[in-house]
Amino acid sequence: MILPSSFEAYTQQLMGTQLYDKFITGLNSQQPTSIRINPFKIRQLLPSQTKPATQGQPKANATTTSSTPDDTKATDATLAEDTAMSTLLVEGARRVPWCQWGWYLPTRPSFTFDPLLHAGLYYVQESSSMFICEVVRQLIHTPVLMLDLCAAPGGKSTALRTALPKGSMLIANEPVKVRASILTENVMKFGHADMMVTNNYPRDFQKAGVQFDAILADVPCSGEGMFRKDAEAIKEWSPDNVEHCWQLQRSIVEDIWPCLRPGGLLIYSTCTLNAHEDEENVAWIAQHLGADVVALDINKDWSITGALTGHQPVCRFIPGLTPGEGLFMAVLRKHGESSPIKWNNSAKRAKPQRIDSITQELANKSSHKHFYKSFNKNGKTFNKNAAQSAIKAVSTQMQGCTQWLHGDFDLTTDNDLIRAIPTNWSALYQQLKASLHILHAGIEIGTIKGKDIVPTASLALSVNLNLSAFPQAELSETDCISYLRHEAVALSSDIPRGFVLITYRHQPLGFVKNLGNRANNLYPAEWRIRSSHTETATSEVFNKL
């Protein structure tokens, strides 16, 4: 691996010869392959004694050790799940020590062709980034409103939502539109309803008038810690880029700082190695904005390195020392009296949106031909009677939509999209909707098309899906790959007509509309497998289920 000479000179001086030599050895070694299991879905595969009593929203003490805020020790239920989990994974898998649901794999499978990846049962994530779960386990013990400021592609967001206490709500934001669409896909596949995806700049949250209990700022950086993983990062590196990055990072944190409540936590993270973007910026935040750096209890066996300059209690993951990519993380507590925001209580005072109010909302759109064009066969002349008939039919179907989910939700419409918003943060959603560009919230359960409500992939992949609400078609691995390519699939003749839930190893993937002689594939075209290869997964993540 050929590194820029200026990078070598600075980094060797920063680390010292001994540490630098270990780092170079790490860069030239094979990077470990790691995944993070989705506990909200994997429990369906565990032995019955480890499963939750009811379907849908999991119990807090049965997800991860970080979801048991009143006790740092794993519960008996957690240990039972942990033992059962080891029997599901391929032989040779070993645990990521700072994340209960993180695992190193002995080989790298063909993830693209594993339907269980697309079903959201696990996320491919390098192990250093999973450390966010340990931060939450140690520092966040009650429900919070949290923001992941620069969230794409969604690894840390889904890890956060796994680790946060039950009752928390996470907003995953990505300023870059293209990256935000990838984030939305991964959040939908993760399937947790207490999440929102936004596409905004940090300063926009000031306009929304919202304050957070905790903020993760995984800021853009020069990417030095990813040199082993991404050769392009080496090509793009330069001293000028480092200079640009540390200034941009300060600007981002300064813009979002007013949205962090007094006493709230800022988790500052980069995937770079240099002190300008790391220790120096942490010191600047503490001194200029007003915060204390919070020390974490770090197991010495994890080989996590501390500060390379100064004496702040920060965490560094350096290839060659830790089995993961380069990462820097520090936690700061904002000065001021600590008083958690009572957002949950205020949200509960909001009246749920009734089905009849949504029907009226649809009726009020009589002047919007965008809404009515699907009701009009010729697409040119507005037919009020046909439109009103369609509204009546949709209203009837929406009554049935309430049976598609487990849990307490309010329904709302966004043009022809129907969203199910958890009732406990419905008021917050309405507040943010007025100021922020929301790409996803809660569960997108269906789109209005003519007189039908077409169920969405978001609904199929939600952990709150009522599986008994739809007939199911279990597909083979080969047929699943065809489905995920957005190709036609053949269904058994005994499958009822209408909307059918497609499953693989009994895990929901999406919907088709069975017309009898054929089935229309409703898997999102933008999510389809684009690879032209015809192979299926040659290496398994899980044992045969």
C-alpha cells in the first residue's frame, strides 16, 4: 500500500514509531468482516423460551444489554438469547466485544445474494463503528430524543436504535440527497417504527425549534481510518483536504449546538487519524461551545487507544491494534443544568388522527388532479362523482389498514402515501413536518392507487407487521433472488388473489399482487439487485433455519 509521503511523516510523528509500525502492519493485513444482528427481527428465529411474549415492539430487557438501563449486567433472558444466537451463526463466528449483537465472520459471504440481508435481519458494518452501542449502554439510561446528524448509509443509526432504551425516538438525518435515499432504504429494512429520516442541513433544525437529549455528529472527514477498506480514500487524501475537513467539522457542530439541550450529550466521531480533526476539535468544542469531555469505562483487552495529543478521555480504534477500521470517538456533555426533555408526555396529549378526518383530508384535495388522475380513466377530464366514489372505497379500506399493524399508531397522509406514526410521538412528527424535509417516518403502510391501498415494502419489513393480515408465499432462494431483482415470480395455484406477502425462511421481504395468471412484483425498483451475476449466496451467515 503506497501512502502519501506527507501523511506518513505526520502520522508517524503523531503516533510514535512503535504504534505507527503496528498501524502499517494492520493496513497491510486483511480486514475482518463483521455484521450486526437486528435483535428486533432475529428473535423470531430463536428458541421459544427466548422469544418475547407478543409480536411487534420488543421488550426493552430482551434486546441488548444496552436496552437494560437499570442494570449493566445482562439479564437471564439476554443470556439465553445470546447463547441461542451463537447456534444460529455459521461455525467460526466470534463476538465483537463492545457490541452484543456484533459478530466477526470467518469468511465474507456473497451478501448481495442473501435474501436475509434484504429482509433486514442483519447489517454489514465494520466493527469499530459498533462502539456506539457501548457508548449508549454506559451513558443513556432513560428514553431520549436523539439525532444522528450525518447518518448515511445508516449503520450507526440502526446501531443506535438497537441500543437506545425503549421509548426513545431517533431522527436519522443526511444532508446529501442521494445518500439520504440509501439511508431511507436501510432504515426501512431495519423495521423499527420509532425512527425518522430527514434530508436537512444542521442549521435547519434550529428553525424547527427542537432540542435533543443526545446528538451523534459522525462528521465528514479526510477518511484516513478507511485506507485499508477504501483505496479511493488514499487517492482523495491531501493536506488541503484535512484543512478543509477540520474547519467544516467545527462549522457543523457549531450549527447544531443550539439544538442540544443543556446537560445533553454530543457524540463526536470521525473515521480519520489526524489530531487536527480529532483531539484538537474536541478541545475546541469543549472550550469554545462549553462542554465537558465524558470519560468511558474501557476494557483494556479491547486495545482501544486514548488521546495522542493532550489528555482528553477519547477513544481511538487503530488498525493493527483493534480488529476493525480506524475510528475516533469522544463524548461531550453540554454545560448547563441537566433536565431531560418531556417530549414523550407532550406528544401523548395530541389527539389521534381519526380515519374520518383522513377521509375528509382526501376529499379536500378535490382540486388536485395529481390525486384524482388515478380515478379518471381518460386522465383528462375531472370526474367528481368517480372521485368521490373512490374516496369512499379508500376510506373503507383504511379502516382495514389499522389491522395490518401491532401497536398504537396514528394514520396520516402525504399526497397518496399513508403513514402510521407511533402515537407517543405523533405531535412531534407534526411539529417537525412543518419545518423539515422528512423522507420517512414511522411506517409507510400503503399508497393510494385508484380505489386500492397498495401495501408497501416498509410495511412488509416492519417489526410491527401483523403477519396474519396477509396471505403468504414462501419462496426458494432462487425465486427470492428473482423477486429482489424486481422480476416476475410464479406463485403456487393455491395462493389467494390479491396482495400477498413474500417470505424467505419465513422472513418478510415485500409484496406482490396476485392476479391469478401472474403476479405483479411490488418490490421497490430502486432497491432491486442490479448485479448481472446469476449466482446465489455461496457462503452462509446463518445456519439453515
